[in-house]
Amino acid sequence: MDYVSTRGTAPPLDFAGVTLAGLAPDGGLYVPREWPRFTPDEIAALAGLPYARLAQRIMQPFVGDSIAPERLLALCETAYGRFAHAAVTPLVQLDERNWLLELFHGPTLAFKDVALQLLGLLFEELLTQGDAPLTIVGATSGDTGSAAIDAVAGRENVEIFMLHPKGRVSDVQRRQMTTVLAPNVHNIAVEGASFDDCQAMVKRMFGDPAVTARLRLSAVNSINWARLMAQVVYYFAAALQLGAPRRKVAFSVPTGNFGDVFAGYVAARMGLPIERLIVATNVNDILHRALTTGDYSAGSVEPTIAPSMDIQVSSNFERLLFDLGGRDGIALAAQMKGFEASRAMQLTNAQREGAAGLFASARAEAGDMAQAMRWASEACGQTIDPHTACGLHAAHAQTDLDPAVPVVTLATAHPAKFRDAVERATGQRPPLPARVGDLFKREERMIELPGDYSAMVDYVTAHAVARS
């Protein structure tokens, strides 16, 4: 399987190459040259498989010859053996139509674990086949950081530098990062910054010859294709349990950087019968505006009780625009360069029409999230976090959807990660699971830096292991 850049000029790479590279040198994001397809009979044959085996079957076409099937299965079994639920991503029924897909049973209590527990093992596996060391640089709005750090802490030949906007993640999210004291982990709280600011600095490093000449950079954010590949699996897992391929399913996805919902798009392109992908946003609604009006214009980030979605520039949206625009990398590069210069662009007619066939969207205010949390608690006996509440609000907004189609809302984080917001909405304060019960007693370690690119580069290059 070859991978190409969304901006059309970077040379193609195999799976090992894109996993270790992260961002393409032309500034684009890697996507498969073509989408593998499963027939209805092939999808039906996947029903009932253990999660690790299902993951290997879904991912092998993307991995190709980079990792042998039996070895990929072993990596999946190791990664998902750390999850607290035997099903890994269990389905929970709310009412006759609505379901939750619980994605928070991994070590750091968020959906990012599903991909990052595997990605840490993939890095280690692929580094044995090539040069080392590897410097991972990432930005987080809360959950990616802790999941990535847990996945690579203590691993040889890997250093990780994780940027987060100071004061804009929950206390639990911060402590899940800063209490990991492994020497290869570097937590950076960026003063006066939003997630978008942190992400912009990370992307700039990948395109900076002075940095890339010295360090072998890789990414753990969803700009890394392997992240999205792993997330495709739970769409298949949920749909199969609800009757796919004979029955269509809709998914409502709390969305900030568009990675999780793009994984659903990939599943649909592979043949999974998805009736609708519902993009759920909070008031940082650039994706909702893009899908409903064609206006992809970034405003200022507004802090909310769903901080992991407080994003105005959704990196993975570029992957969708590339696919919907006929895979014309040169045209998309010009479109994205215009956006980067003005922070505004209009989707083309082809992009809008292509999205309309599968996507819908909804925007949630603070009151909408609180109402959804109360409904889940009072009507269904389920405690959900604010991000999941955005998804549930969007699911309830789909009044035109065939009532026979089940709607699965992705439960992206354990409610205890946002217990203040949950308590305000429901009157109930969710306890931390036992495995992180001592989180607030652990020692923290991080450095605070200004939101200045030069200062960031100086720190990273001073503390990373240079190329040999």
C-alpha cells in the first residue's frame, strides 16, 4: 500500500514511512493511494471476531508488507490487552434507537488510547527495522497528550515533547500527562496559547529544515495516518454488533480536529454501510459552518466545558477535501495555502456536494451539553462527559433520519475526566476509576514556555537526541 500527500508533491511512502514521518514534507497529510474495499460477504465474515483479530483484519490492507499479519496481530493483542473491558470498545444501549460506543476503557480513559496504545508499539516495531532515534512532537487539547505519553513512556530510542495550552485542559487531563516522570517524556505548558497555536508550532517544526536536519521527527497527533487507521476498527466493531452489513448504522461523533469522524468516512469508503456521519461540535463550530454553508473560516477559540473540542483549525478536514475534490493535490495545496494566509476559505461545489451525501452536523451550546448529560443520567442511568454530550445532542437533532437506523454516539472520554462539568449538570460527581485513583497525589513535572516558536525549537533541540 502506497501513501500520497494531500498536497500532491511529496514522494509516495509505504506504511512504515508514513507512520514514522507523520506530516508530509510538502505540508500535506498522507492518505492511501486507494481505499481498500470489503464486500458485504467479507464484512459479514468479520462478525464475532475478538477485537484484536478484527483490528488486524481491518488494518492489514493499509499496513501491507511493512508488518507481517501474525506480527500485526500480536501487536494488537498487546495493545488491547491493556484495556479494562473485554470488548475493548463496548456498546451500551440508551433507548430503542440510541447507543453509546464507549471508547474510554484504555489506560488514560479517552478514545485516543485505542489508536495510541497501538501506535507506541508500531513505533517500537518499525524502529527495529530502520534508523533511530525518533523525536515525537505533538500538541494536545487534553486527551492526545496523556494517551501518547502513556504509550511511549520509557521506550528506547523515542523522546516525546507534548505541548498543551496552559490553563485550557482539565486538571485530570493535565495530571495524566505531567505525573508521568519517565526521562523520555517532556511536558510543555504553553503560556497564552490555544490548541490551534500549539498545533501551528508543531506543524511549523515539521516544515523547518533547521529542525528536520537535526532531528528525526514524527507525530502522534491525528495528522499521523496510523492514528486514523486504528480508529477505523471500532466503526466496524459497532456496526457489526448492530447488524451490518445487512443493516445501516449512523454515527454521531464529537469532533474537534476531524480525525475521529474521518476514520468513519474511511470505514464507509471501505464498504461499511454507514447511513450518516454526524459531526458534533461545540461553539467552536468551524466544521458545522463548513458543512452547512461552505464557509470554512477560523475565528477565535472560545473556551468551553468540552475543551478537547475547542479548536478552530481542523487538520484532518484537509484529508476529506482532498478525497472529495478528485484527489487533485495541486488544487488543494493552493486552497489550503489561501486558508493559511487568510484563515478563511469557501468549499468548492464538488466538495460540498460530496460531503452532503454522507455528513450532517450540529452545534451544541453549554446548555445543550448540560441538557444531554442530564437526559443520559435521568432517562438512561448513564453518566457521560461534555464531549459525549455534544455527540448525543447532535444525534437527537437528526429528526429526518429513518427511525429504523440505529444511531451510535461515540463516548470519547470517561466522565471522571470532566467531573466538575458533569457535577454541575447532573448533581453527581463521577469518581476516578481505581487505576487512577491516586492521580492527585502524584508528583507533577512540566515546563512552562511562552508561545514563541524560537523558544520552543530551542527547548526541543536542546533536549532531544540528534540524528546520528
